[in-house]
Amino acid sequence: MRTGWGEARREGVHRSPEGGLLDVLGVAAMMLDTEGRIVLWSPQAEQLLGYAPEEALGRFAAQVLVDEDHFELVLRLFTEVMRSGEVWAGVFPVRHKDGTTRLLEFRNMRLQDDRGEFYALGLSADEATVRQVERDLALSVRLVDQSPIGLAVLGSDLRYLAANPALERMDGLSAAGHLGRRVGEALPFLDSDVIEAAMREVLASGVPQVSHEVEGRTAADPDTDRAWSVSLYRLDDSGGRVLGIAVSLIDVTDQYRAAAEAERARHHLALVADASVRIGTTLDLEQTARELAEVTVPELADVAAVDVLDSVLKGRPGLTEGPVLIQALAVVAARPTPVVEAADPPGHAAQYGADRLITRCVRTARPVREPYLDADKLSQIARDARSAALLAKAGAHSYLAVPLIARGEVLGALDLIRTDNPLPFTEYDEVLAVELAARAAVCIDNARLYRQQRETALTLQRSMLPRDHHHPVALEVASRYQPAAARYEVGGDWFDVIALRGGRTALVVGDVMGSGINAATTMGRLRTATQTLSRLDLQPAQVLGHLDEITADLDPSFATCVYAVHDPGPGRCRVSTAGHLPPVLIPDGGRPRLLELPPGAPLGVGGVPFSDVTVALGPGDRLVMYTDGLVETRDTDIDTRLDALLALLREPDASLEASCDRLLRELRDPHGHDDVALLMARVRG
């Protein structure tokens, strides 16, 4: 601990400011010769006792200052001090010039000059003032020593000068261990550079810094993070000279942990709310899985993978004995990393043995958390040794797998890995991941069921469409059917080419309103009914009239249709429509045009008559029939799209097949929400 004199030697001799401790005490000095006469009298003595120097010097001190009742005691004490040279200390009544008696605190001692002469020095102060200073000092010491707040004083060189017991307990270091050290030397686990920078700022400006939060660890509890509220203020003496800096510390670890827990809960709720918005935006299985992975990266993990049991994807839920076959749906990483290469690529199925962590997760339907990964654990995560090596290279150090459970069935697992985030997965992370997985699992299962239903409807619909066109004698025919994008249900679009007596051919394109299995079933019934009615040699309008009655009893109960019969003998075609878009006629060598037909009401409306229109259709002429999925979009009006269709048909193609492909390529939105049926016919020469 540095003394005041030591600092004076470094900083130079200086004048002490007024108002110091000696000034507060008002210490008076007087000197007596061996006979007891006053030979020196200080200004403070005059202030304390009222006698001017000329009134005191040369007189016997006992006669001036002591009542007669105390002469004998004073002479005995004086004689003893002068004889023995010992110091006498105590309280003694002294007479003031005004006649009153004052109690003074004395320190009396013998002095010797260079000639061997002895003198008595008396130092005194008002006893009440001394007691008050003692009480104030004792109070200050007890206040510092017994305070639960950590208190310290550092010099202007930022080295400890004092530390109270509370700070000793906080730092795990004795007061002696603090003295002479800087903050970083006494507390190596704290960010001392930041703390000392703040101290220098306070020393320079004199402006206190109050309630700054500091986090770290101390020797008192080296394994636990703690938090303190730190206040700094500069210490100046009464003359304005900077003495150093005072520090107070309050342990706010409990409040810090409560705030951290509240922030963690807020983050938890925010992430769950974000997941509710971002997951399940479509019924596309892969997209839904990717949305789940993206929600967790980088908030919860550096790499996330969503894996589903292959048996679940194939419609056979449940696990058998032995290894499990798992198909990856999505892999998302915060940055390029070898972990992605180690993971199973989306769409790829891999077999995992009973010793693998993901197998344990899906078999037990419980989370598997490995806070710290070693070589053995990495081998239990990876599908093979090469993948384990890639995980080690990427710095994978913590792993968490949570099951995807929907409707009581385990679908697969969400796999989370940390590489850049240095913290291991905690129980809190596990709880959050389980909640996210539970919410996402329902969306994933909905997408899975939708895909199964869609594939069923698509299979049903394709089975009901013509596989070939029976090669009509008079017509060359090409057709296409494209279902809606994977995120949408299959519709009820269909086409047909029906051979009739006399070389005639019926051409049909229809669109059942609605989607899914019901729409596909209605489409199949209408196609069967159309084939039956066509063979009765009915006119197109009559066929549509019967179909209108049939449709009213189906579910869905509405459809559009265009029905045409080509007769090669007279070279003409009779066409009737039920609320369907008009066909395009392309005369041989001429410009394509939309046929002007009475629009007719959709099938199933009932009570609305249908009519025929006869158009010439000779050798080389082409007729194009289609459903609205080819031309309709949500952002362009139908007339503009029909003009685009006509413009494309003006360009010649090598074949009808090529024309079909080009129309779909140029007009069809690959992400379209509707099916497309396209039928093109050309009259043979």
C-alpha cells in the first residue's frame, strides 16, 4: 500500500489544503521549560483557550490554565513526564480565558534540544471534537467493513489501495491480495481493459459512471458466470487534488439471470411465432421441410437437416426391427461447410443401424442430445467413416435430434449440429427444438398426405385419359396432359379422341371444376358418358345436353367442355361448347383465329340449351382445343393471353407434337395452379 509521503516524493512537495484532519481537530501546541513556564504558544492554542501569546508566554502554565484544585495532580504528571520521558495521554480540564473550564484531549511528551536542555510539549484538542471525529471514523470504518456492497479505492495509477470484506468475498481474494495490483492482475477472468478505460475516463473528467453491468467470473466461483453493477467516482481532497477512484460493486447475478431467462423466453416465443408464419406456407413436402430447417438456422443451430422415414413416405407408417431407412428432405447451413457434404442429400435414402443416434431418436420417439461430441459420437451421427471425418473437419461439437411426431406417429427427425456457435446444446435448446418440431410435424404430415392424395388422383386421372388415339383415318392427332404444380391438387382436365362410323372423329376437351380425387372421378364418369353418347350419332349440342343432365348428379357438379365432330366427306366440322374457351382454327396456309361459338353454360347448370356451329375443315387445316390452364394466369387478362396463343400458332412447326411442346413451353407456367389438357388435330391430305 502506497503512503501519502511516498506519493509526495513522486509528485513533489505540496502545500496541504485547508480543511484537513488537523484543521478539523484544531490541534493546539504549547511548550514548557523545566520549571513549567510557557515558552512557546501556537495560534491554535490562542483559538482554543483565548490567551494571546503575550498573555501566556513566560507565565507558569499551571497558574494560567489550571484550577487550584488540580495543581497537585498537574505538578505530579509534569514531573513524571520530565523525569521518565514517557508520553502521557488523557483528558484534562483546562481554564479558558473567559473563566470557563474546557475538557481537552492531551498528548504530553518530553523534548530535548541540541544543548541537552529538556522541554515539555503539550498537544491538545477539544475533547468533544476528538470524540466526534473518532465516532465518525469508526462509523466510516464499520460502514465500509460491514457493507454488503463491494467497495475499493484505487490510486491514480489504477492500483488497489483498499478493499472491504464484501469485495474480498466477491473476488475470492483478500484485501492484502488486492493491494498494489491492477484490476487485470487481481481479476484475470474479467475484461479489465474495458473496466480500466472507464476508470481513466472518470479520473480525467470527474464525471461518475453509475450502474454499469459487468459480467465474468472470479476466483470465488471460477465455474459460474456472475454479474455486477459497478459504479465509479473520482476522489478529490478538499483542495481539489485527485486522490484516486472509488469503486462500488453490487452482485446482481440473480437479476441478471432473471433478465436472461426473460430474454430467452422472449426469444423462444419469437422463434415459435416466426415458425408459425414461415412453416407450412405450401403443401409441398420438400418446401415445408426446408422451411423448418431455415427457421432453426442460425437461431438454434449452424446446420439443420430434416429426415423422414422412407416407410412413412411410401404410406406404410411404423418401424420394423433392424436398421431404418431414412430419406433426407432438406439440409440448411448458415454458411458453406463440410457438414452439408457429410449429410444425406435431399431425396436420397440411407440406411442407419441401431447404434446410430437418429435411429434411437425415431425408435424411442424421444430427443437425443449430445452436448459434446468426440470421435465415437461423431461415428454414431454419420452414415459412414467419410462423413464422420467431414463432421470432425467442420468442427461439429454438439448434436441434437428431436422426433417429428404427428397424429401419434413418428415421421422422422429434425437433426441439429453446432460448429460455429461455441455453446453446447442445453436442455432449454432441447425444449425449444421439440416445440418447433411438434408444430412443423403436423405441416409435414399434411404435405405428405396431400402428396399421397395427389399422386392417387393423378394416377386415377391418367388411367382414365386415352393412351392412344386409335389413329383416326382422316386426322393426324397430338395431345398433352400436364397436372398442376406439385403444391396444388390435380384437377379434372381431360381430352378424348373417339372414332365414329363413316370415318368421322369426335374430338373432346373438358375441365371439371374442382380438384383432387373427386374431380378425377367426375372426369372419368363424364369421359365414359361422352364415349357412350358419341356412338349414338347425336349432334354435338345433343351430346352436351345429355352431359349437362348427368353432371348435375355428380360431385363436383360443374364442368366446361368443347365437343367437335369432324366429317371428312364434306370436309366440315360441327362444334358445340359448354362454357369452354373457344378452339383455334388454323386454315392451311392461313392465319389462326378463334372460332366464334355461342358460349353456352357450363355442364351441370341445367335448363340452358346448347347449339352447334359448322365450320369448314379441309386437308391441311388444323384445330387446337385446350383447357384454361394453358392460357390463364393471375396477373394477365385472358384476351392478352389468347392473343399470345394465336401469335405462337402463326409460327410453323415440324409436327403437331412439336407444336404441342412449344405451346406448353411458351405459355405454361411451370408453377401454375391448374391442369392443362391440349389436343391438336390436322386433316390429312
